[in-house]
Amino acid sequence: MSVCCVECFVGLGCLRWGWNRCTHTGADDSATWPPATADEFEPVPHLSRLTLAVYEEDLRHPQFPPLGGYRLNPDFVIKRVTYEQTLGHAPPYLIYLDHTRREIVMAIRGLNLKKESDYKMLLDNRLGKHMFDGGYVHHGLLKSAVWLLNEESENLRRLWVENGGCYKMVFVGHSLGAGVAALLTVLVVNHREMIGGMGREMVKCYAIAPTRCLSLNLAVKYADVIYSIVLQDDFLPRTPTPLEDIFQSIFCLPCLLFVICMRDTFIPEDKKLRDPRRLYAPGRMYHIVDRKFCRCGRYPPEVRTTIPVDGRFEHIVLSCNATSDHAIIWIQREAEKALQILKEKSCDSVTVPPKLQRFDRLQSIEKEHRVALERAVSLKIPHAVMTKTPDEENQPLTKTSEECYNQEELAKNDLRVEPLTQNGDGPNTKPTQANWNDLVERLLGEQGSSRKQPLYPIT
């Protein structure tokens, strides 16, 4: 009798676990997150459209017609680089000088299943072999980011100087390119003098459907400059398995995801947090939710945001949309719908004047970052430390967004601003000649810095 009771108890427990696991939806991951505001989410549809343009063969006759008002001006494209030009060192990308938004944008495309070079980049993952900036990163993606900076940092610095040092530097990528863009941003933030000496607040990264590329302490540390955008059930930001395993099994991906889902369910949460080599999606998370449990079709999307520490997209979602939600075209469309809804809500509600509202939101974002850093330390996440906020940094900044705003007021009718003339460090001051390979070595741990050969040789 007692044996029968034990069997029934175990059976009910397994049924309950199976039900909870199979009914887990993407919306559950962000159920407790607060909604995003229209102001902070506003760049996402535009930058998604710009990233989609990297996939196009002819920018003047796009294969994917532009939606709404998010159109790309081909005349603003400064440079476009193909696979033949990158020689497999990085995905194709373009540099876009947006005079309307006052931004210098580098957009990087995602994985191309037909290109062997992309697979090699994913396979080049010496996970945990060397510490980088106090944490761990994906080796192949970091190597690609270093190559991009060796090729384009001088062009980016020149564009920033020529436009008065008031344009933001924005890096955006999709999938594989999102991981490269995130690591590229980490390098630029740590060596801003090489791009002209801009303030930290003027460097932004939007990682769309990103790969897991940063250890948890780094993912939280750079949450003030890196923003990840995830659509509903997207599998890639939730997959801790090394990327090479995923794409070696690309033709049986549903089976692999099911196995990963079942396996990770039995791994305790604290064990995941204690693993310093476990990679995560970077930065602040924006989760676009457009489906509900036991309901068919897509619903008006909503956007939730926070800087998660524990429970950062740890569970694979067993959904038929896990791969379709990874498509950049769907992300762009749903992001546009979500932004329109956010704008309508902000117009309908009675609020304080816009300037004060934006100021309050900026303060809350800074507070969230501080709380996330404290949470990481309290959970004893390896290498997690309290870092200074941008306002607390003692490093001299040549230009801030407030100074640029004042200069814009003096030149409302002119999209271009004359370069500033400053003594010492400033936008017109050319940095000392240095190679990004040497700068990366400074961010490596002691083991990496003692190498006799450069970790990322110039090719």
C-alpha cells in the first residue's frame, strides 16, 4: 500500500512538472516586468528596419517594402561591406549617417546558413579559456568585433568629428550580428578616446534577437549602453548550449531544443548563477509579447523591460514559433505595432509635462541599473562588482548629450553642426595611433596578457 502511494505521489509530481514545463510560454518570462515607455522604445523599429537593409541586395528597390514611416535613405549610407570584402572575418555590415536623428549607425547582419565563414565564427568559441574585462565572452564574436574596429574605427571617428561631436554612436545587429555589436560596444565604451572621446551616454547598442555572448556579470555591467530586443518565444536568447552545437544540429533544431529544455529544467537556479562561464543575452532586456496561452494568432503587442539578474531568459519555450520569432522581419513589424500602441497610451493618459516625464524615466533607469548590480553582488555571482555609474565616473568627457542639445538649439535649421575647436582632448584631437588588438589585451585577464603572440592577429 505504501509503495503504491509513493508511486502515485511521484507520478503526480511528474505530471505536474510536465504540465508546467509544456505550458510555459514566452510571456511568462517577463510577467513581472514593468512596461516600457514610448520614448525609450522609439529607436527600435527604425533600427530594425536599418538592420533589415543589410540583407537587401538593392537598397533603392528593397525586397522587403518599408512599413509605416521607417524608410532608409540610400544617400545616407556611407559604406556597405559584403562577405567578399570581410573575407569571413565578420558578417556584412553598413555604416549609416543619419542626419535626421543625429546618429552614426553601424548595422550588422545575422547568420547566413549558406556561408561557411559564419559557422567558423560560431565554432571559434574558447569558452572560459581567458577572462575578458572581468568576465567571459564568446571568443569568435569578440574576434570579429576586434576586426571590425581595426577596419572602421578611424572612419567612425572621422564621421563623429566632422559632424561636430554631437552625433550618437549606435551599433545594431541581428542574431549573430547582435553578439558582434554587443562586444564591439564593450570595446568602444572602454576605449572611447579611440573614437574621438565621446561620453559613455552617447554610445548605444541595440542587440536584436541576440546570441548569448556575455557572462552574467558583464551582461548586467553594460546594461546602461546595451539593449537586447526579444520577440515572444525566440529560442536563441534562451539557449545556453554552445552555439556550435546548435548550428551543427540546425536541421534537427526542434529535437535539440526539446532535449535542452528538459535538461536545463533539472539544473538548480543557483548552480546556473554560480557558473562564471555561462553566457547570457547582454544588457537591458526589452521583451515584445504578442501571444497568450491557449489563444491562437498574434495580439496587439506590448513591451516589457527590466535588467534581470536571476531568471534571465533561462527556459526554452516549447513553441512552434520559437524559430519564426527569431526572424528580423517579424521583429520589425511587431516592434512598429508595439511602438504605435505605446504612443497612443501616452497620449491618452494624463501625465506631467514631457520633459519632466523623460527626466523621471532616466532617473528610474539609472536606479534599476544600480539595483541590478547590487542584486548580482548579493547573489554572489562570480566576478560581479559594484561599478560607478556614468555620472560618478571621473574620466573627462569631451561632449555630453546636454551640450549637444544646447548646440542643436543654436542650429535648428541646419542638420550639420560645424566641428568644435578645443584645446587638448576633444573631437578634433586625433588619438594616438594604437591597434585595437593591443587595447583588447588590456581587458584580458593575467593569463591572456602574458601571451607571447597577439590573441587577435591582424590579417
